[in-house]
Amino acid sequence: MSVALTAAGCSYGGEQPGRGSTAPDVRPLSGATAISHADAVRLHDREERAVAACMRARGQRYTAQPRTTSARSEETNPYGLLTPRRAAQDGYGIVGEYLYRLTAPAPADEPRGTAWQQALTGTPAHRVTLRLPDGVSLEYSTDGCVARARTEVYGADWNTVEPVTVGLANRVIAAVEADPRHRAAVRRWSACMTKAGHPAKDLQAPRQAIDSRLRTTVAEGGAGPDQDAVRALGRDEMRTARADADCQASTGLAEAVQDIQQAVEKRLLTERDRKTVASYVADRRRALATEP
């Protein structure tokens, strides 16, 4: 059972029509948190096996849970950057992800009494609180099977290094998006989107509109959503995403984000932060290199 905060996925690029180059797929911390879907599944499965073994040793039943996040979710750019190739293949991935989750296995039904829960996540006596760089407070108990499994797979410092690194990534993203140069770049993109017939004030607005329509479609469908309505929404998503990606390419949005992020990371990250990120990368690399 992974309790990690969501971090950036793996890095992908896409060809920009008429520009003869590949747009940078910018990720926080210079891509340190990037990971392929296949590697994410491998590590998740190792954690789950370790949790299950720990629970058995404590006389508790626990069924290892499959990773339900798809490759498209792992690969979504945290800034909302989108290449024409990715847009043409899958739009924003919203309808595709919904259809994927319809076929995903349901979580196993487990007993969830106090003893079971404390064996899994730990006891109050061993609870620690971490204040993360993005201002979020995270609590976990060091004596739970989840924490112990993560230590077994990644190393003794992972329960601190991993959430702190994610917090640093979130802090970088927030600082990039608050930068006046980023706001100016988004305004250029927004003007292009309006001209293309898809008005949007920020990069998340088109996704939020599609997601809202999907939720409405599913809710109205009752026991089963109208498949024609879902397909029509999927076509609208593709059209919007293609316009979005084309506007990003024509306004040089990815390049602007890359330049801003480099300046932000140089300004924000301390030597201690960089050492934490390096530890995160090393811990994950060792975990991937270790046979289960």
C-alpha cells in the first residue's frame, strides 16, 4: 500500500509542427522524480509484498494490492505541458483514464478493525510529524507495516527523504507558476486558445472542463453511462487537447517554463535540499537494482 504523495511521472516529449525540434518535457527538480510506469509498478509491487509479509508476521490478513494508476496518469506533466503528439494520441487522457479504471481490479476486501489498522499504519505512540517544504504536514507511525515495508525496499531514510523531495517538487512548481514570466507565457497561450475557439484562462481550465463534463455524464448515466455521450466527450477532448498543444508549441510555452524553472531552482534550492534530492534518486536507483 503506497502512501506516498503524488510526484511527477516519467519524461516524454513530442514533435512541434513547423519548429523542427522536440519540446522539453519540463519536470520539477530537473526531472529527479521522473520514473517510468513499468518501474513504478515494480516498486509498488515490492512494497505491497513487504507489507503483506509484515502483516502475516503480526497475525493479520493482508492482500497485496495492485497498482491502479495507469501509464497515462504517471506521465501527465505537472505544469500542464502537452505535446501535439501526445494530444493526438490520447487528448488529456481524461476519458481514456476513466475507461481504464472501469477495467481495473477492485481492491481486496480486508478486515479493518483497530488491531488490523494499527498493524498496518502503526500506533499513536510511534507517530512522527514532518513539515514539508511546500507547507504540508505529514504524519505517519514508524512501527506500522507500511513504514517498515518502505524502509525495507528503499532504505532507512526513505520515509523522510521521499515526502520531503515531493514537497520540494511541489514548492518548485508553485514558484514557477507564480512567476510573472510564467503568467505572461500563459496569457500568450490563452490568447491563442481563444483564437482557436477554445477559450481558457489557465492551463488546467480545459482539463477541468472535460473532467466536469465526464462527471456529469457518468452521474446522469446511473448504473451505466451513455456510451455515445462518453465517445462524443472523448472526441471533444481530443479536439481541445490538439488545439491546446498547438498553442503551447506556437507560443513556446515549454521553453518558457524550462527557463523559469531553472532560475527558480537555482534561487530556491539549498545545498541541503540538493543532497536530499540526491539521496532520493540514489535510494530509488538501489531499490530498482535490487532483486525482489
